[in-house]
Amino acid sequence: QVQLVESGGGLVQPGGSLRLSCAGNLNPFSSYTMSWHRQAPGKERELVAEITAFGVTSVQLHSLKGRVTISRDNAKKASYLQMNTLKPDDTAVYYCHAQHWKNVGLDYWGQGTQVTVSS
């Protein structure tokens, strides 16, 4: 059974940083586009950033551009989201998502990790 497990969330003060991790037992991990999404209370889930199976990265959320970096380590079967200069509006549950680059039916979500930005 495929599992994606996020970690690294928590409470951080405004201006602080967090690094989220997503570990997945995907085989092969390198064939999957990895992405991070977030969902704030009362809002729809939104795409934050993604990194393709070929290592191409993009930050989709305008409010986070310049403050987040997505990366992956195929050997460790992990994806990361480094977030800096966090703001209270960044408070949300952050989800890891994996989708096979060719067979889009292979599509998986993690359970989410809470990020709270507050003083």
C-alpha cells in the first residue's frame, strides 16, 4: 500500500522558517511528480509548489513566491518544502501529493501536517 507521510509542521512565530518533509514508499519514487498543497480553515485546497519527475520546479502560489523552495531526494524517497519568512496567512494544513509522470491514475495524498504561524 502506497503511503505518503508528512512531517515537520508545527507552531512558528511570524518571520520564522519551517522545513516540511514527505516520505513516500513509491516505486520508483523518481517517476513521480511531487507537490505540496495547503488548505486553510474554510478555504479550498490550493497548490503551493511542485517538482516534476525530471526535477523541474515551480511555485504556483503567488503569495509564497520567493519564500518557499521545493526539492526532492530520490535516493531517500522524499520531498521537501522549505518555507521562510512565514506569515500568519500561511497557517494551514499542508499536504504532500504524488502523481506518476506518465500514468496519472497513480495519484496519492498524504494525511497532512499542520502549520500554524502565530506569535
